[in-house]
Amino acid sequence: MSQNFQKNIMKEIVEKTVRNFLDIFILSALAKTDFIGGYGILTKINQEYGLLLSPGTVYNALYKLEREGLIESQEMSKGRIYKITKKGKRCIELINRNRLIILRLAKRIILGSP
């Protein structure tokens, strides 16, 4: 396998993983700060994973989380900012408590074992 092929596969896996766990990434980021804007989330994803997601992808996830009551937003002069709600904090705490189960599931999927 060429290095280029391996790089492309890994890049694709990282992108799929970030997209599929975008809601958890956003909740986790908001749990660590008072508030953040959509552009701030895009920047964090780029810094941490080297991905350039479209603003539409991130804003759709933000709207979904807000509709579910996991985050709330406030209009500011420079745009909308988001913060995690108590329900969102409980959700991210539940995910953290069950992270070993989630990791075992990922391992089973990758290795194809029962």
C-alpha cells in the first residue's frame, strides 16, 4: 500500500468520524467554555483535526442540538453564540461515563468481532 493511499484512507476515516460525532464534539466543546459561535466551532475542528467542514454542516448540527434542548443560543452584535444547557451537560456526562462501551463498540466494528 502506498503512503498516499494510506493517507487518503485515514483522512476519509477522520472526516467521517468527525461528521458522525459532530454533535458530541460540539457539546464537549461547549461544556469546556461559557459560549462559542459557529465560526469558533469550525476553527476548533480545523485546528484539532485538519478538516474544513462547511459552515452549513456545523450550523445544521447547532440547530438540531438547539431544537433538542441540549444547547441554547443568543443573538449578539457579531452573530449568534451558543452555550450548553443543563440537559446538554447531562448528555455529555452520560457519554463520558459510557465511553468504554462506546470504544468497545467501535473496536468491534473495526475488527469485525462479536
